[in-house]
Amino acid sequence: MQNYIDIFINGYKGYAGYIWNDITNPSWGSYFYWLILVSLFFLVLEVVIPWRKNQPVLRKDFWLDGFYMFFNFFIFSLIIYNAASDVVVNLFNNGIKAITGGFDLQAMNPMNNWPMWSILIIGFLVRDFVQWWIHRLLHKSERLWEFHKVHHSVEEMGFAAHLRYHWMENVIYRSLEYLPLALLGIGLYDFFVIHIFTLAWGHYNHSNISVGGKITGGILGGLLGIVIGFGLADVSLLPTSNILLSIGVVAVSILLGAFILGPLMKKIFNSPEMHIWHHSYDLPEDRNTGVNFGLTLAIWDYIFGTAYIPHDGREIRLGFSGVEEFPQDFLKQNLNGL
């Protein structure tokens, strides 16, 4: 028991130290500043190319959602989650050892020796698939829906609405998604890379913009080109480190992404045009528990028959029945459902 208490205390201290170092020593690995940069990027896009042109930039609850972003990604983890999750993972792994006579699922995982690019792809797919089912459960379960109502209380959509959610969702999502990833051997750096990508895409899904598939395809192609051209994530396809060759690979990848991936992007990945219907006040009668549950990928909704885009949903009403009486302040919203 003392060992788990020590793990909890060390996890608490370690995360507190991490946050302080992340803020005071900016670097390419500073999650705090990535959150700010990604958010500012989409804020600028909402100013320059707004989809709902009559919606104010500082929309309803803009500052509340801004606080939610930092609370859910930093403050809540500092208060309890990070330390508690260390204990849960250790308890689970020790339970496996006890049942199997000493087999260490993490240490013996064959993925420990796989190249980083394969670990990132598998980690991303597993995480997104698990999140899709969790998200669907939040809508199916009346008990969990009371927590999820916080996210659906958004009445004017913007990028910051991405991270407006009840603190209990941190517990539900992170416990169910991190455990399989940790047992697969996904490390902290892998988590970081996956998080940054899904953070940016989540902001995009909720943002007040609309761009074509060629643009998002070109961006994705460019990211892949950077990985290939500069030999990142254990990719070593190029024979030399010639900078002109690397830049050429990125340029070609952008073009290929735009014209090959472009027509498929709206089916593969979630988008503002698709996600807006997830927040619709009026749902079809035969799907009254929700539609379009995908967080980053849209393919799960098309595979399992929950995709729904009847028309351009730019001006549809958002929320849920009774949203008018739902609490408007942070404290009351986070006490809802308890």
C-alpha cells in the first residue's frame, strides 16, 4: 500500500514540476505553448475566414471556454488525475503479474522495439477508436449524459468549445483510453505527438471556419512530407540528408495530399461541417441519442452507420432540449450530474 501512496505523491510532484518547467522553459515540447499557439491559429482563421459571418469573434461563452481549456488540460491533472492514473496503471500491471506468475505486459510488449512511426499510427488509431465508443456511451447512458451536457451547452460554436467539458469526462476518457495505450507500450513522447495532432484537429472540428478537402489534404500531406523528408519518427526512406531534396519531398507531398487525399478527407476525418450536426438542437427521431460521434476520424461513423450530414448546417440551432435552463457558470456546470 505504501508503494502506491509513494507513486501517487511522486506523480503529483512530478506533474507539478512538469507544468512549472513547461511554462518557465518554453521549448518545442512545451504542451502549454502548443495549446496557446494552436488556439491563436484558429482564432485568427475565425477572424479572417468565418463560416458564420454574423457570429461575433468573441462569441457567447468565449472566455468561459477559454478557462475550460486550461482547466481540463492542466489544472485538473495537477489536482488529481495524473497522480491517480499512475496508481491505476501500476495496479493493473501488478495484477497481470500476479495472475500470470510474473509476466510484465509492459516490459514484454513487442511494440517496444517497433519504429516510432508505427507506434504513433497504432496509438492514434486505437485511441480514436476507443474515444469514439466512449463518446457514444456518454450519449447512450442517461447518467453519463448529465456530465456530457456541459459540452453540448455550447450555443455558438468556436474552436475553444472543443475543451468545454465536465471534469468527470477527464476521468472517464483518460482512464479508458490511456490504459490500453500504456499497456501497448505507448510512451510519454508518443502521447505528446498524438495529443498535439488531435488537439489541432479537435479545434478545427469546432471552429467557425469551413475549408475544402484539398486544403486539409494538402496540410496532412505536408505533415507526412516533413516526416519523410526530414527523417522524423524513425522514417529513413531518403538516402541522404540533402535539404533541397527534403524540401522537394514536402512540396510533392502537399500536392499529392491535396489531389489524392483531398476528395477523401471529409469521409476520413471529422470536420466543422460534420461536427456541427453532432451539436444540433434538433436530432432525427430515429437517432435521438446523437450522431457523428467521431473526434478526429469520421470513418467510424460511416462504418457503424452514425454519420449524418443532411445539408449545410451552418445556421442550425445548437444545444439540447432544456439548454435554456442549463447552468451558465463554471462551478454549477461542473456540479451538474453529481
